[in-house]
Amino acid sequence: MSTWPARAAGCATGTPVDWPGAELMGTAVLRALACLTVALAPVEGYLLQVHPQLAKVPSALLVLAWIAVRARQRRAPEAHPVHAVLALLTLVLLASSAVHAGGPFALAYLPRWLPFLVVTVVLVDVAAREVPIRALLAATVAGASAAGAGALHSLVADGATRASGPLQDPNDLAYFLVGALPLLVALLPDRESPDRGRRRALLAVAGVVLVAGAAATFSRGGALALACAVAWLVARRALPLRAVAVGAVALAGLAGVVALLAGPVLDKAVREKEHIAGTNVDTRELRWQAAARMLARQPVLGVGPGGFRDGYPAASHNAEVDEQTPVAHNMYLEVGAELGVPGLALFLGLIATTAVISQRWARAGPDPRPAVAVQASLIAVVVASAFLSQQYYLPLWALVAVAAAADLRLRRTIAGARAARDQ
């Protein structure tokens, strides 16, 4: 009773008020919404089937909760070099949108870009303070595993020849699944963990679902991305060769069982993929050349967000009569064509910054496995994006946020250790 006047006075003067449990509640809400945001990203197709805007709800709630919590705390995000790159990229994006505002796609694609930039800032801040890094990685794996299960369901129940599950394009699905696979290494339990056996079993099941789902997409880019990620894990000694060999044997055995039980269906899928693959090679080459022409013609601010789709017929000399507004199927060329050289340089700089800080995390952190796993996931994302336009999906942005947050946590730990020594 005696504390009520003080709280009322605090509200009147605008000073922060320590309501009972408010800090714990804010932390719990931020943790739940951050994990939900990354977990639901791979299954957004299912959410869109329920309502066209439902996929945006988790991230919107996360941003609103973050603003409310930080306003109550009177605390600004801790500065990090990633923020500077994101801020400059936002300026280029806004400038390009303003210059090309008359285009049919510019104002539609600007709202697609901005949420990822904002959510990245929010994820960096909450993962550096309230949300454990492993929790975000576990949520990423859980969401991708659900998408992988959906992919397998589309094969068995829907009779699809290529798994798509929650996403329309099997290649996009492979991007999510392959990007999540290396993160299993970060979640491996310690030898002293009391439930080590159960956790390893859960991770093994998740790994089987992710690999089987990715294989069922027949995505060549996904396969190449996975091979590069596994090679990195082996080179960094985060994944034993024996585990790779066991996984390869298990996958070969699974493929043999599938061929035995569903040989005609598998043969049909392979033939369809071979036909599609031949067409994809030709069309992607046309689109890459068109994107390069756009970048060369307008190197300063590009053709504007979404401008590749609008300008493709002219830039390709109407090469695809049946596809007038495609994507470039190359994240880097599409970003360069639409945002110009400055936008592409900042976008690549964001990836390079993530690689650098993740290496510092691996070298100075107490356990290098999470950092190496994030590096391998980043490699998978970067390689797969050479064949896909993936700037509008969360995996890349979430990896940037996780690496930056881990770097901020590491800086605070080092600063605290130095302060303790100086006392």
C-alpha cells in the first residue's frame, strides 16, 4: 500500500516504474515472439492459406512488444556495425524507391524490404539481451522440420512428384531446409547433459526429416548448398567424418527403400526434373543477363525495388513471351539491378560483416560449435541464393541478427572480465 503513491508519482513524472513482474513478463513475451517469428517463417505458406496477412502477425507483434518493452525500460539498442550497414541500406532503398516511385512494383516491394530490415534490428537487440541464442536456433530448426514434414506429406498424401509442402516453389523449400540443417550441430547436448540421449534422438529425427524433405524437392541448388555447408562443418571439425558417412549411408538406404516402394513415381519425378532443369538453365541465363544489363545501365540507384520484374521484357528483348514479370533467380544480381552498385555493395557488406563477426565469435566464445554452425548455415544460404531470389525470406536476416547478437554478448563478457581484473 505504501508503494502506490511512489508508483503514481513515477507515472506522473515520466520516470520508469518497476511494476511487479513487468520485467519478467516483458522478457517472456519477447522470447516467445522472437522464437515464433523465426519458427513460422518456413511454414508461411500454410499461414497464407488461412489469411493473406497472417504470416506478418508474429513479426509485427514482436516489433510492437519490443518498442513497448524498450520504452518502459528507457533503453536504446546497443550499437553494432551491422546497424550502420542496415541504416545505409535503408537509405539506398528509400532513395531508389523515391526515384522509381512511378514504377508498377516499386511501392509494392518497398513494404517487402522494410520489415526484414526492422525485424533484423529487433532480433539483434532481443537476442543480445533477453532471448538465448540457442533458443532462436532451436526455433529455426523446429520450424524447418515442420516444413520438411509438410514436404513429405505433399509427396505421400497429395501425390506431388516434387515436394513443396508449405511453399509453392520446391527450390524455396529446399532453401529453408538446407539452411536449417547445419544448425543441428549448435544444438548438440554436452556430455554432462542429463537428457543427452533424448535430445540427440530428437535432433536425429529432425535431421532425417530435413534431409529427406530437401532431397524430395530435387533442388540442385539445395544439394550444392548442403554439400558446401557440410564441407565447412567437417573442415572446422564441428562434424566428424564418421557422422557424414553414417548420414550418407542412411540417405542411400532411404533412397533405396523409396525406389523399391515407389519406383514408377520416382522415375516420373526424375524425368520431370530433368525436363524442368534444362528449361531452368536457359531461362536463368536470360534473366541473369537482363539483370546485369539493368545494373550496367543504372548503376547508381538501379531500377527500383521490384523494377526487375517491370523492366525484364525490355532488358531481355522479350526473350520469354510466356513470362513477362519473373524474378532474377539470383539474389545478388536482382539486388544489384534494383538498388544499384551502392545497394549491392551494402547488401554484400552485410553478409561479409556477418562472416567476420561469426569468426570472432567462434574464436573467442566458450563453445565454437554454435558459431561454426551459423557460418555453415550462412554458407548454405549464400550458395543457394546464387540460384534463387531469397532476399524476401527470413533465413539470411535471422543469421545476420544471431551473429551480431552473439558478438554483442561476447563484447559484454570480455568487458566484464577486464573490469573485474582491473578492480
